[in-house]
Amino acid sequence: MHVGEKIRISLILFMLLIYDFDEVYFGKMKALLSVYSKDNLVEFATALTERGIELIATEGTAAKIVTNGIGVTKVSEFTGFHELLDGRIKTLHPRIHAGITTGEIGIVAVNLIPFDTSSEDPLATMDLGGIALLRTAIKNFEHAAAVVNPSSYNAIIEELIKDGELSHDTKLDLAREASQYILAYDSKIDMVLKRMK
């Protein structure tokens, strides 16, 4: 058993100690949705729900889903912790990241707040929680699919319908796409930091 698997099992045991048994890992698969772009969101959320996948979403994403009559748990309800700093801190919570690491949260759909390099205070527009979610999903890609592109939603649903799960190769491809997405985002941040000298 490699170190990553030992950590995963330890987290599952820890979560069983602090949360209700039925809520942890052994229940329905969960998908965490935190998206700036709402393209194809409703269709994706509907299809996930039809597959028996429980939805968790940040406030803005949840509002879009709920207005279309789809059931969703807000991140603050899932963690028991309210958003901070006008919603800028919402997903940086151990319950979320442990859920991704253990595979309780098996799909992590995130696209980031655009980083505005031309604004007066560009660092104020930098996404924090979304980056952390994606990094956790990438690190644990065998258990959680990191989805950054709304154009991938249909293929994901089709594979879930056909096979009942996402393959190792699909999750690896999604992790690589998410990694490239983060690199492009971080390069803009680096450009702004260089200008501050």
C-alpha cells in the first residue's frame, strides 16, 4: 500500500469520527460545482442528478441550479461553515478537501474567476478557493475528476451513462487539462507580480 492510499484511508477514518456515518464516503457519489461560467451548467447538473449523484455547490452556482428546479446542497450547509469576506472564502475547508481526497466527492467542476490583469488592483480578482479545489482533485485524480471546461460535460455524462463511472484515462486526461488551465492562470499572476517591482 503506497503512502497516498494510507493517507486516503486515514482521512476516511477521521471523517467517520467527526461526521455522521451515512454522510461519509459510503453514500452516494457527490459532485462539487463551483463555476464562474454557467455555460451548460443546468444540463450538467440535471444529468448528474439523474445518475444519482448528489450535488454540492457554491452560492452563485447553487442559485443557478436551484432556479431550474434541481436539488443542491450549498457548500456552507455541507461544511457547516458560512462563507467569509463577501464569498471570497467558501471552499477552503477540510470537509471539502478531505471529501475530494477520499473520493466522497468524485467530480470537481470548477472554472475560475477571470484574473483581470488590467484592473487597478489585479490581485483582488485572483481566485483562491477554485485553485485549491483543482489542485486537490489533480493530486487525487484516481478518485476525483477535475473538470474545468464546460464543453467536457457531455462526454463525462455519456461515459457515466455507458460505464457507470469515469475511467482512469479519462480522469487522467481531465487532470492534465486542469493542470494546464492552472498554469495559464498562474502565468497571468506571475506577469502582474513582475510588474510590481
